[in-house]
Amino acid sequence: MHTETVRINVTLPRDLLESLNLIAGPRARSRLISESLREYIREMQKVKLEKQLEEGYRASAKENITLVHEFETVDLEGWDEY
């Protein structure tokens, strides 16, 4: 996947930059920062989706319980025979 790159100016704490240089070296910083941001964004999107799903499940829980109670007698029909 090749995308257009743009130059930005980012301010980092000195100790973070030193750690970045130790891990990636000064010539591979951009790649490591890009990969890290992509992973972070994927994780945040996953968390957001999970939260939305949970809210949806909670919102429909009352309706689901009502349906279960409506069909409870039909679901239990014929169980005495077994």
C-alpha cells in the first residue's frame, strides 16, 4: 500500500525521542511513528466499535427479554412428554 506522504512538525519529549532513536535509529523514525500510529488508530477504532456494540446490546436487552417472556409458554410446550 503506497500512499502520499506529507512532512509535519511534531514536538516530543526529549526522553521519548532518545528512546525512539535507540529503537528505530534516526533514519527509520518516520516509519516507526507511522506504523505505531496506524496500530493505535486500529485499536481505538476497535474499542469504539466494541463500545457501540455494547450500547446496542444494552439498548435492545429490554426488547429481547420481553420477546422471551412472550414465547416462553410456546417454548415449553410438550416438554412434559420427555
